[in-house]
Amino acid sequence: MILSLLIFLPLIGALVVALLPDNQHIPFKWLTLGVAMAELLLSVVAYTQFDQQQAGYQLLEQADWITLPLGNLGVVSIDYLLGVDGISLPLVVLSSVILLIGVLSSWTIENRQKAYFSLYLLLSGTIMGCFVALDFFLFFLFFEFMLLPMYFLIGLWGGPRREYASIKFFLYTLLGSVLILLVMIGLYLSVMDPVSTAVMAGLATDAASVDQDLIRLVQAQLADMHISSSQIVHTFDLRYMADGGNYLPNAFLSGAGETTFWGIPARMIAFWAVFLGFAIKLPIVPLHTWLPDAHVEAPTPVSVVLAGVLLKIGGYGFIRIAWGLFPDGGAQYAQTLAGLGVLSIVYGGLNALAQNDLKKMIAYSSVSHMGFVLLGVASLTSEGINGAIYQMVSHGVLSAMLFLIVGVIYDRTHDRRIDSYRGLLQVMPHYAVLTAVAFFGSLGLPGFSGFVGELFTLMGGFQSLWLPGWLPSVAVSGIVLAAAYLLWSLQRMFFGPLWTRDGVESTLTDLNGRERLMLIPLGLLALLLGLLPNVLFNLSNATVAQWLEKFNV
Amino acid sequence: MQTDLLCSLIPLFPLIGFAINGLGFRKVPASLVGPISSAAALASFAVSLMLFSGFSGQPVKATLFDWISVGSLHINFSFQIDQLSLLMLLIVTGVGSLIHIYSIGYMKHDEGFGKFMAFLNLFLFFMLLLVTGSNYVIMFIGWEGVGLCSYLLIGFWNKNVNYNNAARKAFVMNRIGDLGFLLGIFLLITTFGSVEYTDIFEQATRFAVGDKMILAITLLLFVGAMGKSAQIPLYTWLPDAMAGPTPVSALIHAATMVTAGIYMIVRSNVLYTLSPVTLEVIGVIAIATAILAASIGLLQNDIKKVLAYSTVSQLGYMFLGLSVAAYSSGMFHVITHAFFKALLFLGAGSVIHAMSDEQDIRNMGGLRKHLPLTFITFLLGTIAIAGIPPFAGFFSKDEILAHVFLHNKALWGLGLVGSAMTSFYMFRLLFLTFFGEFRGTEAQRHHLHESPATMTLPLIVLAVLSVAGGLLNLPGGGWLSHFMEPLFAGSAQVSPEAFGHEIDHSTEYMLMGISTAVAIGSAIAAYVVYISRHAVPAPESAERSGIAKLVYNKYFVDELYEIAIVRPIRALGDALYNFGEFIIDGIVNGVAWIVRAASAQLRLLQSGSIGFYVFAMVFSIAVIVIVRFFVRF
């Protein structure tokens, strides 16, 4: 029930806002704020109800949604299936925090409030849907639907080149979606739902009486082709897709890997297709060029949500779908994949060094920091995967903070160039302190969350049986680069004698209450996670341990 | 249980001090700021003394909580109290307290006084974590934390762009070293499956001398030490770090933080003893650093820069001691150096204070009449560092050189050369500052005054320690080497031959005699040049030739780094942004353009003419039939 609420509360909110008359007296932002606060509350409740010792999915909700018998093609079954585990729950909580901060940051949106907040709520609901859906079809639905509000939020409320940026974002992500869609259909055709199939094949009277032994029996019968194709119930259930026993023999994506294209097993191609689909989202070099453009043009709150939450769907997709459903692909190409992660780390860092636009610099630093996620996942170690999840949450908090910081100065002067300012510390001391906190957190200073994320993804890289030691060794240079570009920017903007390019010193007021309300909690959160990393690791440990069992073979 | 509490109290006091003065910046009354932060430091010192006096000789471990558990790896938040951490505790909190008190006098009139004291407390906190942590990760946290404080305090006067550059340089260069440290930690985990000292060293005793993995680990850890303790090639940040207020130079960049590298190696002595190759590498780097820095010090004219190069050089001596497995000698020099170098820096601060922020010794002279206390204490510090008996520096440096003599005569000879330079540049500094005629402006002359008691008191205490510090470890089996002996049990076990060299007494007296003669000889040389002949270094604008130019400009190492490393990396970033991104985006936009162009052409087919459609249909059917005819499928 809780997970449904998490999804539908904002969706209903979006609908309500859309149906309300477009009247300036209606407090759309207060309504949105209320929804966002309720969401945070709900996710906290979900957190407290979650049993951290258990590895499997919890808070499950399931309902039949679409069931279509197609004769010899079997039965189509799409479920409304929700659940969380130690991988998705941290991201759910993170999303609710960032989305709430995003609402506060949207407070200054003046034009077309109704449309803005309606789209914002739609975005919130679809994001939550992505993280809790356990049916691939349902996941994909949310995943695709997310594009719509994002496209308009950048395209309508963005900067001067917003149209170019929003179309680029849209097409890039759509390309990824197409790849994911193809694999999803392939998987669907290859996987059965053992429970419903047991019922259809007459091995059980109803779904409730199916136990583990019976599932093993069904799987054995399937492997021996004792079940006729009309009795096989196909499914989008990610839990079943993750179990090799449920793959039809001779099916397109079966584990045997008999189907090949140009000598490459279909499963490997499918792995690369979903990988690319999510790699665009993360993003991974060289599929990242939409990100700097989207960030630079997006309004501050959209940047906050984009960096804080949306990118994480890429990393989540890696763990849940790309590696989760195709462990063989993840193991076989570990080195190449980790190499791509390292490339992102170094390439993003070097590009960040070259920026003069503060927002663009932070966008490239995101590319660099997300590279650690890929490195951690590709390492296939407990340290690496836990570290990747940790790094996603940490980056969610810190990047949200960083983009808010850009917003603060942009709101005042409409100029984001680093070399337009000097000595801001003297007029905006609180702003300077919080910027320093965010920068030092981002560059991985121990005590803040960034350190733990980087430490463990790198440690995973070293511990990995799949990776050579030089890969993580190269990745470590990303940490020096981060110190270089962040401290250089800090120095250029905040230290030295006070000076601005356009003589706008008088507009430079220190943080107001709303800005503090956004920045201070995020800073404290980064500190808390950095001081007590077990808060997060305890959540993910058990799930990750179980997840890794696939790779022990 | 009681130890647990005491252990956590030690870093807790400065943290509380930081919280009060930092969060309450501009709200805590200026008269309370100093007492609060100094009390925090003194309280830690008192607790350290309690631990020291109650120490039974057995290491005590206090585990506060399980900090990180991932998979099979557990990292505890825990402290380890043993001989080494106790010594470091006493130095850090003891010298730290004195410098806190000194700072009250020195920084009171600065508008950022509260912030300054808060940062000092924060530094103490991280430094105490560094030396008391029971595993490498806690050490690393402290390690990076002191780096942060160093950054904040070097750039404390942040309106000055050069100071900010120095701060950033210090942080980034330290970060480069930290990468080595971090990689070393990763290898430790892969090799030993733990980061706890006790686990690792226990397992390490089962390794053979010369093990490849240990070689890699020790080299990587040493890279970390190079950064923090300013050894070639990562030393250039330390002289620049003098941009920070003088108490910072004394506390962080002379007495405590920069010795963290030595602490780390002494802590890991088992691993280093297992890897003689690493020790050789350290020896070469150490002696090169000691001589290079000393030679630069000969021609510097900024009172703090001379002391900074001297610090780099003395750190070289400490590593030199470690490189011949004379770990306790290295630590002995850490202790005496903390006394006399803190004294010298604080004395320099007192001079700068009196001279209205003048730091160029060419504009000083004759100050002994105006600053008698500062002069006397500075003189004692100079004698101590120059290595003249029976002052502290003599014993510790001599002990290192004696061990080096047994190991390698050539290294010993070079060490002696460095020792001669040390004595020369220190007496040069002393003579130019306190003797001769005053060379400053009239305004400065009027302002000259002895510093207040908060500043002179620490000078007196440190002077006494600099004079008497040698008593800690008198030749022929002093207290210190006996006290530290249990730390090296593992080392002695894995490689007994690296230890237990006894120097026979006649050799020992001979070596002492030689180094004393060298030190006094250099001092006399400096006397002849700067007192008898009244020489004053040439002004900045003077044309220097050949070697003098090279040395005066610090061998152009900064320029070399700028050209060989900094600029290429920046250029690479720019190139990637301008070309790499251009190419990737070009492909993306190119695909979009092709699609659009193709669709523009295809659109023309939809002409609306029925005749054309029918023609296209018939034509297509014909093509299909023909293809079917030739290709069977």
C-alpha cells in the first residue's frame, strides 16, 4: 500500500493541479510542497518497515493487470507488481528528499505555475514508479513517462538554448529506451512465470499452493520441454527474469546462448543493448553529451532533480536489469565495462577542469562521479556494489547541493561564469561556507559521504577477480582532478579582493531563509552519511550479498 | 573501559572547541575565544599525560563502534594507545597547547581570530585521530583532515591571491601523495583482508623479506609520506605554505603535521623492515631532500622561508634515519625537532610581530637589543638545530648519522655536508636578524617591542625543551629507545640482522667529534661573513650569476612542474573539451542531420499524385517478383 501511495499521491496531485483553473490565487506550490512532504514521510515509513536483515523484496504489492491468452503463443501476463529491496530503498528515500528540496527550489518559478507544478508532480510519481516497479513492463512505462515532464520542464522553463537541449535530451534518452524496449520484448518471449505456468499446466490448483519445490519441478519440466507452449505463461516479472531456470529452452535469450548474431550470443547483444540504454542515462562517456547541455539550460530545480535522482535510474538499471538479468554479460565484459567507468571518471574530470561556466563544470563533475558507480558495479564485489549504491546516494545529495549553489548566484546576477566573480566570501559568507562544504564533500574529503562512495567503489575495483589492478589505479587520478577543479573554482570565485565583472556587488546578498533551508539539510545529510556510513550499508548489505550469488558460478 | 573514555576524550576536547568557536564565530566574545580553544588543547594534553603515566607497557585498544561493515570487511572506529601513539600524543597536545597560547597574543587583533582558533582546534582533532587511530583508514581520515586544516590555515588571509594559490597547491600536492596512501590501503586490504594495525603486523611477520607485495605496499605508503612530509618530488608546497599565519607554520608545518609521514613509517615498521629495497629508496630520496633543501636555505632572505627549507631538510634527516631501520632515532629527531623548530618559528613570529609584518631579513638587524627574550630563545633554538652539544638537536641528529655511518659511509658523508649547511644558514639567519645595525624603516624602528607574555612564555618553555630534550635519549641506551623497543619486536623478528648494531664507543666519540666540529666550523664561517664583514644579501633586483641564480630561484623546480605537469594537464582538459566533445557532439548532431535530410528527401515521394503511387506499386511488385525468381528463400 505504501509503495502505491508513493507513486499515486504525486500522480493524483498532478492531475488535480492540471484540472484546477489557472488562477493566480491558487497556491500550486504549497500543494506541491504538501505532496512532497507526504512523500518524504511515506518513504521514511517504508524505511522503518523494511527489515534490513532480509535480502529479498519487501513491502510487495501485486495485482493482475493484463492477462491475455494468445493460443500457441502462450499467455501474456503483465502484473502491477511493486516492491523494494536494499538496492532500491536507499534510492527511494533519496528521491523523496531531493524532490522535496526541488519543490523548495521551485519557489521562485513565476510563470505558468500550474503547468510547472503539474509536470513536476508527474515527474515525481514516475520517478518513484521506476524505483519500486518490479514488473519490467511497468518499470518501462514509468521510465518512458518520465521523459515527458522532463522534456517540457527543460523546454519551457529553461535557458536560451532550451529547445536544442531538451530535444537532445529527449532523443538521446529515447534511443536508450528503444534498446531497452527491444530487450524487454526479447526477455518476455524467453521467460515464463513458474507459478502461473504450474497452474496452467495443472500441476497446482491455485497460485497460493505453489511452493519452492513445485517451482523447481516446473522449471525441470520446462527444461525437458514437457510443458506445451500454450500452457506457458509469459511474464515481465523481474524476479522471474532474474532466475535462469525460468528461461524457455531454445528461446531467444535463454541461458544456453544458442541464438547468435554474427557469432555473438543474443544474450550478450541484449546485455549491451540494455547497458547502453542505461549508460545514456547515467551517463557514461561517450554517451554523455546531452548532460552538460541539459544542465546548462534547465532551471535550477530541474537540474537538482536531474542530477540528484534521474541519473541514478541509470545506475539502478545497471544493477537491477543489465547485470541483474544478464550476469553472464556483466562477468564476461567486466573489464571493458569497468574501463568505460574509468574513462568517464578521467574524461569527466579533465573536462571539468576546462570549464568556466560553473554549472557546466558541475555537470562534468557528475559525469566523473557517476563513473565510479559503473566501476563499482563492474567490479562484481560486495565492496564495489555497495559502494556504487552508496556513491549514487552520496552524489544525489551533493550534486543537488551543488546545483542549488549555482542557482543561488544565478538568481542574483544571471551570470554563471566563474571568472565573473572574486572575493564573494566577503559579501556572502554563509554562501561561501556552504559552497566550501559541498565542494569538499564532492572532492571526497573524509567525513563527508563522497569519500566513502569513492573509497568503496575503488576498493571493489581492487578486490575484483575480474579486473586488472591498473584500472582502479587510473581511476584514483579522478580524485586529484576533483580537488584541482573544485578548489580552483572555489578560490577564483570566493577568495581574493571583492570584484565582479559587471559591477553587480550590490545585488550580492547572502543566503535567504529558503536557500538555507535547502542547503543546510543537504550538507548535514552528506555529513551524516559520511560519519555513519553503516546507516546505508546496513540497508544494502544483505541484498547485495544475495545479488552477488549469481556471479559465484 | 576507562581507557576507552580517555581515548575518546582526547580528540573530543578540540572538536568541542572547534564547534564553539567555529559555529559561534563572531558571537563568542573575543576575550573568551582564546581561553576556550587553549583550554581544549590543554585538556587533551592533561588526558594524554594521564594515559602516559598510567601506561603499563602493553598496547591498549579502545573500540568505539563498528564504523563500516561491507561484505566481509569491517572497519572499526577505534583507538590504539601504545608507545608510539603516546609519544605523538604528548608532542601534538603539548606543543599544540603552547602554540594555542602563543596564538592568543599573535592573532588577537585579527578580525578572523575566532575562526583562526577554531581551525587550530579542528587541526588538533584530526591530528589526534591520525596518531591514535588503530587502523589505516582512521589514519587516512586524520591524514586528509589535517590536509584540510592546512589548506584553510595557509589561505587564512584569503584576500591575498598568492596565499590562496599556496593553499591550493598544498592541498592538491598532498592529494597526489594521498593517492599513493590510498592505493597502499587497497593493497593492504587485498593482501591482509584487514586494515587494523594489529591484524596486519601479526600476519606480516610470516612474510619473507623482499616480498613483492610488501614492496609495492611500502612504496605506495611512502608516496603518501612524501606528500605530507614534503620529500622530493612533492616538497614544493611546504615553503609556499609559509603564507599562513606564523603559529600555523610552527604547529602544522614544522612540529606536527609534516611529521605524519615519519609516524606512518614507524607505525608500519614491520612492513618496511620486510622491504629493504623500499628502505634504500627512502634513503636516497631523504638525503637528496636534506641537501637540496638545505642548499636553498643558504640563500633565502625571508625569515620564514629559511625555516621552511630547514624543515624540509630536517624531515629528510628523519627519513634518513628510518631508511637504515633506526626507527627510534627517527622518532627522537621528530621530538627534538618539534621543540626547536616550533621555538624558531614562534621566535620568527615574535620578530615579525615586532617588525610590523616584515619578513625580509635584509631589512632587519640588531634586534637583540629590542627583543631580548626572543633573541635568547632564538639563539638557543639555533644552537639546538645546528647540532652543537649538549643541546637537543645534537643528540638526535648524531644518533641518526651514527646509524647511517654503520650502514653506508657515503650517505653519512652527504649527511655531514647537509649538517654543515644547516649550521651555516641558521647562524646566518640569527646574525642577520639580531646582530649588526637595524636596516628597517624609521616607522618600524619606533614600533619595535618585545612581545607580550602569552607569546614569550611558550618561547621560554620550548627553549628549555630544546636545550634539555637530548636527555630523553642519551647515547648508549637512553630512555626513549628503551621505551620504544616493544614497537619494533615484529621488525626484529622478521629481520634480526637489520637491528642490534652496536657502535663501539671509540667510533661513536669520533663521529660526535666530527659532526660537532663541522657544526661549529660552519657557525664560525657564518660569523666571519655576516658579523666580521657585515655582509648583507643582495637585494631582489641584483643580477645573480650561475649557481647562485639557480639556488636563489630554488632550482626552478616550481617552474619545471608548471611546464611539465600543470600546463599539459590543463591543456589536455581544454583539448578534450574543445575537440573531444566537439567530435562526439558532431557525430550526434551529424546523425540527426542525416535523418532530417533523408526524411526531407523521402517526403518528396509523398507527392499526392495517384498516378505516381500506382506506378511505384507496380514497380515494386515487379522488383519483388524478379528478386524472388533469382533468389530462393
